[in-house]
Amino acid sequence: MLPGRAGFGIQRLKFMKLTGQTIALFVLLASPIPLVAQSNDVAAPLPSVSLVLQRAMEQSSRESDLDRAFKQHYSYTRTRVTEYRSSDGDLESREEKTNESQPRAVTTVQHAQTTGHATDVRPAGATLDGENIRGKAFDRKDFLLNPDLLNRFQFTLAGREIINGRPALMVDFQPKSGDLPEQSIKDRFINRAAGRVWVDEQDYALVKADLHLTQRVNVFGGLVGAVWKCNYSFERARTDDDLWFVRNVDWHLEGRAVIVRRVIDYHEQWTNVRKTVGSNSTHSLTATASTTNLLEAK
């Protein structure tokens, strides 16, 4: 009986040893896979902020030509909504415009529909002028990089982020100290802006921006108006043939025009973007607009 049990024990030990060796072999064969995956996850070193700004400035010099090429070959729907609110946040009036853009020439027809007795109708995407505070303080084209703009800000490279499947470099900026050039009211806003921009790491195009005012801005010493809060952001998308277009624009403004406080929200969206084959003609718009003055309708 004892030899039989001893033999059984020996066979069991051999089986366990063989099983352990087999498991070890599978572990050794499988180990390179996670090691390779881990090595692929290691982020490439960040470039210097000066190199990023230089490449982005070179790309900015081509933006006008790229915008023109996009509008010559692509159709899209552009929707703009502007809402005017009281100082308490109550909606007073709302305006919405939808533009159907086609690359080929068409007759431009605009239909306006007003509900209520609108006595204070403003264009969609109201703008800031020298006499009144009527809306938008910033525009995407205000932040196309050029030597003048670079001299106004301090830039810091904050890291890398994936946007729409593409790596983008995050650059934070804030105004430089000291006296900055102010030749127009637009300069007053730009000189007091801070925030973050995302730069595509392959094309070095501006993909996204998020900025805000750091200080109150007065118009003509505050007699005509003032803006104490403005947040502005936009995001762009890329076509298959390397053209960039604005996908979303949002801004919020709080200020005063003479004695009237204004709170304005704006949202813009580009949808139904599609390439039109064989189209090289002039960009044109077919627009429909509707305005609702809720304050007068009450």
C-alpha cells in the first residue's frame, strides 16, 4: 500500500510541476504585450511654447485662404441665436437666424418674422461698436496669431489633450503687465483677455479657445457704457481634405449701455457640413430670420 501511495504522490508532484511550468511559459509569452502597450501610452515630450507659437503663427497666415477654400467647396447650415436678458436674468427678447450656405451662386432671399411689437431689434450676433454696448466683445479672428498679438500676452504650455481623436497642445495666456497699445475699443478688450487655446499638434491650427475678461472695460470713461463680464469660446472641426471650420461659438456678456444694464447670451452652430463636388463658384447665402420680443409681447 505504501509504495502505491508514494508513487501516486510522485506523479502528483510531477503533474503540478508540469502545470506550473506551462503557466510560467504562458506568462512569459504574454508579458511583451502589456509592455508594448505601456510603451505606446508614454506621451511624447512637449515641444517648447515658442515653437508652438511660431508654427501656429505660420498657420494663421493661411487662414484666410483656407476659409475661402472651405466656403467654395462646402455647403452648411449656420444657426445663430441671441438672447437679451434683464439684470435679473429674465428673457426679454430672442433672435434666431438660420443661413443655408451653398458654394454655387444663388439668389439671396431673406425672410424676417417678428412676434410682438419689437421696438429694439438687433442683428443676430450683436456686435460692440464705439457708441454703445450691444454685444460681442471678441471674435475668433481677433486671436489669429501675429507678432502684435504675441507681444501682448504671456504664454504657458499647459499640456496635451485629445480633441476629436487628434492631439492638441493647450496654451494658457494672460496679458503682459505694463502699457499695451490701445488704438480702438477692441484693443481694450483684447488687452484684458485671458484664457486657454488648443492648437492642433499636426496642423497647428487653432482648434478651440476659452477666454474671459480679467478687468472691467469702460467705453468713453464709462459715460457711454461698460462691460464687466464677458466669456467667449469657440470650437472648430476639420474636414477630410484638411480644411477647418467653426463648429460652435458661445459668448456671454454683462454690461451697461448708458443707464440700461444688458445681459446677452449668444450661441452659433454649424451643421450639415458636406462637400459639393465640382463647385468652385462664389460663396452665397440663403437666409431666414425670426425675432421675438418677449417683453413687448407680454
